[in-house]
Amino acid sequence: LPFNAGQTMSAPNWKALADALPVQQTPEQKAERDALFTRFDDNGTGFLSLAEIDKGIHETMGLDELYSCKPALLRAYNAAKNLKKGKKGSRDDDYVSRIEFRMLLVYLKLYFELFQIFAKIDTGEDRRVDKDELREAAPDLREWGCPIDENSDVTFAQIDKDGGGQILFKEFAEWAISNNVLEKFKESHDDDE
């Protein structure tokens, strides 16, 4: 829902997504993750491409909301595939390996949740946040304890790293992670659950 006077953001169903992604380091979840990786790895290479992950989320896991959230999927894929540096010229740096798969799932959850917040701010639904949209969202962001300057244009300039006049999801995610926005959002919505 867009921000309107007096309206606040509602939390996505964090628990449902968390339950669907086996990220815990228990023997049961490790076994579940290994089986999931094998089902995602259609061609049996031991590496997952973005297309295989996309297909696996949709067809194997049935997580349609996550599947439809391409910006989160792309951010998670890029973060995970760069965790383990491979030998020069190897495919390790271009794909997600079995070793990186748990973190891919962690990142999918993180970036999906951040995108839900970003989408609430993006009232123009163009996957970009302009100064007016940030200004309108600033009271809620401040209420959670996020570092939004009283003049939200100052914060806008800090987030808009490329100076393009629009905050892209990548820029928002980097700022949100460095300022622990997601944790603050969840803490402020504990009573909603």
C-alpha cells in the first residue's frame, strides 16, 4: 500500500518466507538444502546459473512472490556467487556453487524483505524512489530509528550513490543493510504478528 497521510507500512509475512528457505545450520536443514540444490541443478554441473535458480524458486519451491521479485533475486544471486573466489578462468565466479547455496537462500530472504520495504516507498511503482517518495516515507522510516535527516533530501543524496536523481533498489539495499533498516523495521512491527 502506498503511503498516505496517517498510514503506516504493514509487514510482509516474514515467517512464511523464512520457513520456506532452509537456511539453518542444522543437520535436517542441511539435508533439505542439499536435496534442494540437486533439484535446482537440472544439468548436474554442481553450479547454479541465475536461470536455474529462477526456475527452481518458481517450479521446485513454488515461491511465486519471490520468483516475481527479480530485483531481489538478482541481488541475492550476485552476492552469493561472489562469496567463494574460484581459480582464474573457472566458472566458480559466474555461478552459485553448492558451498554458496545456503548463503544464496539467506540473501534471497534478505533482499526480498528489503524489496518489500522499497516497494512501499516507491509509490510510483517504477522501481525507483524519487525525492518526493522518500520525503513522504521519511516519518515512518524515522519512527523505526532509521537515520533519515530532518531534511530528507540530505539522506536522499547519501543513498543515491550514482547521483542519477532516483534511488535504485541496489542503492537502497546497500544503505538499508549498512543502517540495519530491516531489523529496525521488524522490531517496530513485533506487535503486528
